[in-house]
Amino acid sequence: MRNRPLSPATRVAQALRYLDPDTGAITPPIQPSATYARAPDYTLRDAYMYRRDSNETTDHAEAIIADLEGAADTMLFASGMSAANAVLDALPARAHVVAPDVMYHGILHRMQKLDALGRLGLSFYKTADLAAMQAAIRPGETALVWVETPNNPDWDVTDIKAAAAIVHDAGARLLTDCTGTPPCCTQALALGADISFHSATKYLNGHSDVTAGALSVRDTGDWWESVSDIRKLAGTVLHSFDAFLLIRGMRTLMLRVERATQNALALASHFEGHPLIERVLYPGLSSHPGHEIAKRQTGGLYGGMLSLITAGNERTAIDTARFCELFYPATSLGGVESLIEHRKTVSGEGFRVHPNLLRLSIGIEDADDLIADLEQALSRAAG
Ligand SMILES: *Cc1c(COP(=O)(O)O)cnc(C)c1O
């Protein structure tokens, strides 16, 4: 009947064309059972034995993400952090890991902890700087190179394709954290990443009511089996109820990301050159140093994450966040509602962040309402 492949937008909106053959239901069910009874001959009736291993609802959410990613397989975890930990736990003892110097603070903190315990060796490169990445890699010895693009909270852009060539030349694996631009924007695996990591808490779910982490891979194998074992034995599989919410959230992924991008572009353009703003960090702006790579890597869907460096001092920045009436003064990102945070307060000591940096997660509200709210907060903070 069809003579052309369906677009990802269509497939994700229909939850992979879900249809219950017995009832005609078009919404995938939630399977809450913790355990599964065996058949009279004592074999398993289906693929399932115990929910800590896997369950139907989580499997369905994984199939949707694998489809979006063009992945051989996807695994969902109870949070982005548990997914990141599974990757780090699956590394051989004292493996060498290369990571960006500015990245999601939780993962950076965890890597530093494992380094201090002697579980892994850690080297850093200046985020998005490929020459620095290459210099940090030890060919034949480095097991894993971590890329976060756009990175949090500066939104610098790393060229994934170029990074993959460098990493693979050295015999290492490339993991990308593209949480800020979900797989409908950035096809990390097609660009050469071996593992695509996403905090599904953010854009994939999109409604600030689930924590989840996704790992997707181009190739499965022994290594992937050991990640799966870690998920089982650490008990970090995504709960079926959260998987159901995630499936529902993902149905509107394309709409949400398109609208968030439009809003973020409007905001970034409005505040670029504003007298109370020193700098706007957003890859969608043509003045951004990573703009051309971002355009290529996201197809123009830059997402809704941007940061503002306010004029004045740290107090002015904190006051701006405090005085917003529409933006919620909360951490996290990728939800339908806009959030603002003074990043230095949230990430704490030990992380490199500009003291005047406000991280904004732009939602799907009316762009003019958001701009007006920031305008009033900025003038009030400037006194
Ligand atoms: C939130 C986030 C994580 C961690 O994910 P959780 O779901 O909060 O555990 C990792 N990387 C990035 C870029 C994030 O924004």
C-alpha cells in the first residue's frame, strides 16, 4: 500500500502504529506485574520472567526510541544517571576515559569519584575542541570518549562525525549525550556515535513527571550484554508506569521540540545585544561559534536550551531568576513549561560556570509572554 517510508514524526505520534489485535485499543497498556507465571510445561510463556529484568511496557518505549535513533537496540533505565552509571560500570577495571571539562555536573562528579577510587583513569579535553580531544586520547588504551553536545550549561557544539573519526582511529568507543537535542533533532548513531545517551527525563518525556535514561547502540555484543546485566543486577530498569508516561510524552515530541526551538530562537534574537545582557549562548544564533555544525547536526531543530550571561554581578543574575513570574525557578530541562536557574547555585562548588549565567529551558508557551517576563525581571534586578 505504501510506496514511501514513514517519517519518524508519524511513527512516534502513533507509538509505532500500536494496535491491540484482540480489542482494537490504540494505546499501549501498562503492565504492572512484578512476576510472570510459567506455562504448565514449566517453560516461560513469553520473554518475561521478572520485572527487574524487563517488562512489556518498557520494551515498547524502548522500541520507539530505537526507531527514532535508528538503533540496533535501546535500553531504558530509571534515570539518566543510572544509564550513565551502567556504561561506566561496564568498563574494564582502570579503563581510561576521556571527558569534556564542562558537562552535566552529575556525570562529571560520578566520573571524578570513580577516578579517585582507582576504578577508572580520567582525562579531560576542552569541550568541543577536537584537537584537545585527540591529545587527551591514548590510542589503544582509551576505552571510552564522552561527548556532550550541546553541552550543559554553555551549549557549545561538538562535531560528532569528526569526533567519531578521531575516537575510532584510536580504537575507542564514542558516547554522545545529546539530551539537549533529542533524536528527532540529532541522529547521533548515524553521525558515528557508538552509544547514544539521553536523559529521557528531559525532551523525550517532556512533561516533567518522569525520570528516565536511555542508551541506544549501533551494534550489540558482549559489551551490551554486560550493560544489560548491570541493569538487572543493579535493579535500575525503568518502571512500567513511567514507561507508559514516557510513551505518551513521546507522541508529541516533534511538536514540542519544534515549538521550543521557535520560542528559543525568538528569545535569543530578542536578548542578543540587549543592554542588560552580556551574552546569549544559543547554537541557533548565527553569531554562535558552533552554529554551522549545529545546523548540520540538528537540521535546524536547535532545541529550547539557552543561557544568558547577565550584565552586572552575580547578585543581579540571582535576582533576575528570583523575579521571574512565569519561568519556574527550577532545575531540569526539556519540559513544556519554561524554567530558569542560576546555574552556579544549582551545580555547587567545583564546576566551571560563569557566576552570571542563567540557564533557561524554553517551553512551549507563548514566546512574547516569556520575553515580557524576562524583561520585567531583568529591569527589576538591575534596580
Ligand atoms: C539531566 C541530564 C542528565 C542526567 O539525567 P537524569 O535523568 O536527571 O538522571 C545527564 N545529562 C544531561 C545533559 C542532562 O541534562
